[in-house]
Amino acid sequence: MTSRRPSSPASPADVVALSLEPDVTKLVDEKLVAPDWNQTPTKGFVTNSVVVLGVRKGNPKNIKGWADLVKPGVEVITPNPFTSGGARWNVMAAYGSQIQQGKTEEQAVDYLEQLFKNVPVQDKSARESLQTFTGGKGDVLISYENEAITAQQKGEEIEYVIPDETILIQNPIAVTTESKNAELAQAFVDYAVSEPAQQVFVEKGYRSVIPELNDEKTYPTPSGLFEITEFGGWDTVMKKFFDPEDSIMQQIQESLGVSTS
Amino acid sequence: MSALPRPAAIVVARPAIAGALATAYLSLIVLIPLAAVVVESSVDGWAGFWDAITAPQAVAALRFTVIASSIVVAINVVTGTIIAWVLVRDDFPGKRTVNAIIDLPFALPTIVAGLTLLALYGPKGPAPFDIGFTRVAVLAALLFVTLPFVVRSVQPVLMELDREMEEAAQSLGAGGFTVFRKVILPTLLPAIASGAGLGFARALGEFGSVVLISGNIPFKTEVASVFLFGQIESNNTRGAAAVSVVLLLVSFALLLVVSWIGTRTDRHAR
């Protein structure tokens, strides 16, 4: 897993590999990462994945896509988007799926509200959500494809559905400006995006940033795949959806209280 | 009685050095960090502070935390006193072991406590009930981590208690309950209050044991500390600090009341 509050108050690091692009942008603002970090063949990304819907063995609730998550009686597990970077991808996948289906922004926000009414546990991280799900709670786990594959590789009884509409998760990597071993650090980053290293990522459940390495059987491209740029990129999305004091998700969290008390 | 005359110089000098050391230490470890929290909370002035602590989600989390802590303390006052009583007055095999177990909730990393409670009483646990991710689960976690407080503050007082007073009361015709209420309870009260106060303060700020077993759903199962964590992770340290200040003030007020009960009963006893 990648971390979201990284080297900020000066812990020495040569390389940063984080959840979201704005995490690196923040470091660029603090002059800890060079502004041209994303001028690489892979645009600064080291791994990709997609948001998937984890289900119980045999898919007893017959989950096929996003519409099934807002049905009554379906329990959905996803972390709290204010504590978990991973959950932000989940939220944007759910929101974007509605836009992809031709819904209006307002309808997509309504969908999010319906969705969160079906969430009985908002763990603080994606890892804990996985634990909650494998511990027996919930019918659907909104998760990264790579997390679901890792869980399967560890023998957890989890299956997953790749919905037709989902978001491409892109994880950035960069060398820091304060690195005392800049050359070695750059060599490491270069290696991480090279074919042999990417092959390892593919085996571990990630989609490669080199498209040819992604076998269509394991990693089919969903018909309605979209990127975060669709919504103006992370900077815009963070303000509009995830500002802790005034944003779409903050209002949805607040509506949870109104509707139940 | 002939006590050795003490050299006057030391009597004067010692408290001065001790006082200076205590002040320096308290400042470094407690006062400066607490002051920093207060300063951080007031960066945006009174209006910003007020907005942060009156946001509906913050209010809900604070209310739930205070209510849950109060319930937990009420339960602790009864069960803790009973446990202390049994440990002091009764004899049974394995008493020493039980006595040692009381402190274990202090030693167990709280996150492990939460995980264990979840494994036992959660959806896949062996228990016939499932309290996982509910408000009851939050209470259970808080009861676990606050168990030692009342027990350990009541126990020594009970050990020192003068049995002759009880016997005197009995010889004057007082029944068991009357003896407890009129003779024992007033003596124990400051200790119970102090244990309750510490337990309450601990419960208010508890994070580790609660975060896994609570559903963390805003307005339902989200406690203040988990709400704070969300604010910090979303880069709103000011809001987090503001809510922390409220928790600190509530704790401080309560601990003042406890110490007031202590001095009042002391005077009363004399």
C-alpha cells in the first residue's frame, strides 16, 4: 500500500510512490519533487488498476454493476473517503459510472447518497475495509482490482466483478529533489517502469503502465473505462468532492445523520 | 517520640528544586503540547473555532463520545467497586492471578483489543450475538480499556478501611446494606470518583480499540477521535484541533469536579 501523508515535514526519502497525483503535486509545491516529474513515457505513473466490486463466493446477491449496490438490503463496504485515499477512487468510480451511463451530475450525486446509505461500516483505510469484508460483514466490497487479486492470492474467499463503467487508478512515482542518491533513485524509478519490473507488478495484480503487458483475460478493458481527468483532475475533484468542510461528500455524510435520526 | 531534628536548609531547598523540575517536566511533556493544540485551534479566530465545533458531524461525534463515555463510567463505578470488593474482602484460589489480570487492558495495545473483541463478538465470531460495528461495540471496547481505573483506585482505600467502624455499626443494629451505604460508601466515594474521572477522560480520547470495531458511520457510530482522524487525513488540522480542545475542556471540567469531591469529602470526614 502507498501512503498519503508522505515525506512532507522532512523525513529523508529518495523516492516517493503515492496513492494520488495531488500527493506528488503537493510535494512539487514544497519543492521536494521536480515540477517535470510527470514528463516521462508513463506520465509519472508506475502502476495502474481499476475499481472493482468484491463479492462473496458464488456472488449470492448477483451483483453485476453499480445499479445493484443501491438496492435495498445490499450492504456495501467502502472506507471513509476523508481518511482513505483509496476510498476517493471508489467514490469517483461510483460517481463517474453514473455520468458514463448518461446521467446528470445531480443524478450522480443522488446515486452517491443512495450508495452511502447502504454502507454499514466506513473503515479508515482500504486495508481495514478488506478485513471487515473478509471478517464476514457486507455483501459488496468496493476495492481496487489489485487488492482483490492480492486477497485471492492469499487464499481469501473473495470474488470480484469488473463493472462496465469504472475508473482507471493511476499511482505516481517520483524521485525527490533532496535525494542524496539521486542517480540511484532515478535508476530505481527507471527500473520500476521497465518491462521486467512491470511483469512483476502484473503478477501481483496490478495493471501495467505498458499496455501490451496486460493480458486481456486477467485484465479486460471495461467498455466504459474513464480517467480522473474526466472530472477536471484531482485538484478540482478534491475541492469539489472531498473538502472536509464543504463538498459533495461532506454533504452526503451529513445527510446520513438527517435521514436516520 | 524523638524524631531527629532535620537540617532546615534542606527543607527549604528541596521543594524549590523539586518544584522547578516538576514545572520544567510538566511543561515539556504536557503543558506546551496542550497549548500548541489550543493555538492551532484558534488560528482562524473565534469564528473559525466555533464553525469547526458546531459542524453537525462534529457535534454528533462529540455527543456520542460523551454519552458513551458516561455510560461506560456508570457501569465501571458499579462493576469496578464490586471487583475491588471481591479482590480485597474475598478469598478464592487464583486471586493473585485475577488481581494481575485487572491491569492487562493497560498493557494490551488498544488496536489489538479492538481486533480481538471484533473477532469474538463480530459477524464471524463464536459468540451467539453479533455486535460488530454498532454503538454497543463502542461501549464494549471502552469498557475493556477503562476497566482498571475504578478497581485500582478503590482497592487500596478498601484495604485500609477500618473494620472496627463496620463492626461498631453492626453492633448498633445496622444491617449489611446500611453499613455499606452509611459507613463504607462515604469513605470510598472520593476513590470511586477519582477512578471514574480518569476512566471518563480516557474514554473520551480513546481511538485504537474503537476504530476497528465501530462502523465509523457519521451520526451513528463515529466517535470524536475517529472524526478527528478524518479531519487530519483531509488536511484540516485546525478543525481537528478545535474538536480536541472541546474534549480537553470536558475532561478538565470533570477532573476538577472529581478533585472537588475529593477535598469536600476529606473535610467532611474530619
